[in-house]
Amino acid sequence: MVLDASRGHPGVEGALAAANAVLERLRSVMTPLIGERGYAALIARSLALAQPGGGSLVAAPPAAGGTVALASAAPGAQQPDPAQVREAAVAVVGSFISLLLTFIGEELTRRALQRGWPDLDFGAHDARDDHEETSDE
């Protein structure tokens, strides 16, 4: 789920293209579970969670037969920095996956993501690795 695909396409448009490629793959593996409307709702909520108070990205409405995509929040104004767009896109994807974990659970989310990215290691994760043990002594 790397958004580095924009390296060959510099600028905001490249960052958006890379983010939308990831979201399209997510859409293809998630719509059988949550439907197109569920996907669109989760994208909208992910944008709100990832960019509180607004940000550099918006959800572009789907064209006829198309899908929801990310677009620059200010198409007529000054373009945001491509790094900001990539950072916002990563936050949106992270929020989307977090919402999936909440709504459909870890196992279904993991299986769906594994269908979309079979080369990624989805091995068992030990929650204890997330927290360092500290001592008050």
C-alpha cells in the first residue's frame, strides 16, 4: 500500500494518482463486503478523521460508473505541497483501515487486505509489541 508510486509523476497530481490507485484497490476488495455505498461512506468519514477542520484533500464525487476518488481541496487556489498531499492520503488510508477494523473486525479486514496485497506480510501481530514495558523503580 505504498504511496511512493507518485515518484514517477511529480507534484500534486502524482501524489493524488498514487493515493487513488491504493484506494481503488481497497475499493475492489472491500465492496464485496461493504458495498459501494459503504465504501463511499467510509472514505468520507476517513477524510473527516484524517483531516480535522479540513485539509488538502476532498472526496471527489464519482463520475457515472466511477468511484469516489481523492482530489485537491483547492483546485483553483494555491496547490498544496505534494508531500502534504501524500501525508494526508496516508492518513486517509490509515483511517479507512482503522474504521474497517472497527466495523467488520480484524480477521475480515486482514483477509480482504491480503486479497488486495498478497505480497504483504499479514503475520500475527502481538499487541505487547506496541507498548514498551516500563518500571517505576
